Amino acid sequence: MSIAPGWPVGIALALLLVLTLAAHRVAGYGLERPVLVAAVRAVAQLGVAALLIAAVVGSLPLSVALILVMFAMGVLTTTRRVEAPRAWRWAALAMAAGVLPVVAIVLATRTIPPRGIALIPVVGIIVGNAMTAHTLVGRRAFAALREEHSQYEACLSLGLLPRQAILEIVHRRAPEALLPGLDQVKTTGVVTLPGAFIGVMLGGGTPVQAATAQVLVLFGIMAAQTVTVLVAERLVASRLLVPKDLATSLVD
């Protein structure tokens, strides 16, 4: 089974986009323009990605270079989403702390071969989910710090260090960033059949091979997201991974 480019796909995409825009208009969310931008970017980026992957997949160094570009784009996206573009180095550190151990484990155990055809999709999925977790923990933590600034000052007045005061506020919010990933793991095979499973099946693999690949990816996602959130939380508490306004207001 394969989905080839053509008029049927074009019509389906157009109708799906119209449905999305209509729902936004009825709901009054005001996101019609971002939806159009996202749709155009998705088509363009996936087209470029397909060409790049076809060109580099046979070379391990080029495949690694492509993965690094994907990682850099993930860091850029999440720092913009949490409104902390100047803290991109610390966002990269948090995401790398989650991604690198997972990649090291799957390579060291020879679960996947060190070849572009295997590394690019697996690492890409892990990076994407680490990015999502980082965005969620950042948005929740920064919103809490803004809303509960008086509590931060109260903690300081009680003798807590700034790091301790920040953790008092953000620590209970951090697990929320992990809930979507956990729900995905719990409902896989019952509610959803994720990409890795479908990809292996469409590629001619057996159902057992597809299930094995998907379980590996899901466990990798859980590990990467948890470590990313853990490190990001500590960096926020250290006032390194924060937007400009919070860097100014979270003073001793």
C-alpha cells in the first residue's frame, strides 16, 4: 500500500484544509492565518525533506548532519514557542540531555543499525517529541511564574533561595508536560496506531516487527521526554532557561 502524489491527494488536502479553516472560523479562534502558514510550510518542508533524505540516506555522515539540522530546527521552534529565543543554548542542552542517551542506548544495543535509513526516522521522532515536551514544560512553568510572582517573593521573604522559590512554583507543573506522551503510550494499539507501526507495515514488515519497532520508539519517547523535562526544570530554576521578562523579575 502506498499513497502517490496526484489529483486525489490534492483534492483531499484541499478539503481537509477547508474543513480546518471553517472550524476555526465558526469557533472564532482567530488562527486562520497561522493554519494557512502551517499548511504551506508543511508541504514545502516535507517536499524538501523527501529530497534531502533521498540524497543523504546512503551516507552516514550526511545522515548525521541532517539529524543535527533537524535538532537545530527543533530547538529554534521550541524557544520561539516559549518566547525565550535568547535561551536557545539551554533549550538545546535540555533536549540533548533527553535525546542523546536514547540514541546511545539503541545504537549500543544494536537495536537499530548505524545507517541513515534507520537513524533518520527514529531520531527524528525522538527529537520531535523532546521538543514538544520542552515546549509544554516551558509554557506551563513560565505562565506559573508570571501568575504567582507574589508567591515567589513570599518564598524569598521566608529565606528560600531563588532556585528553591522557583522550584516551589514550577515543580508541580512540570509533570503536566509528560501527560500527553504517557497517554500516547497507554493508548497505542487501542486508540491509535502511530507512525512507526504504520511505517513498518507499509514497508512490508510483519505485524510483530511493526509492534516491536513501535514499542522501541514509545519507550524512547518516554525516556527522552522525561529527561528533557527534568533538565529544563532545573535550568528554569537556575534562571538560565527563562524569557527576558522573567530574567528581570526573578531577582534575589
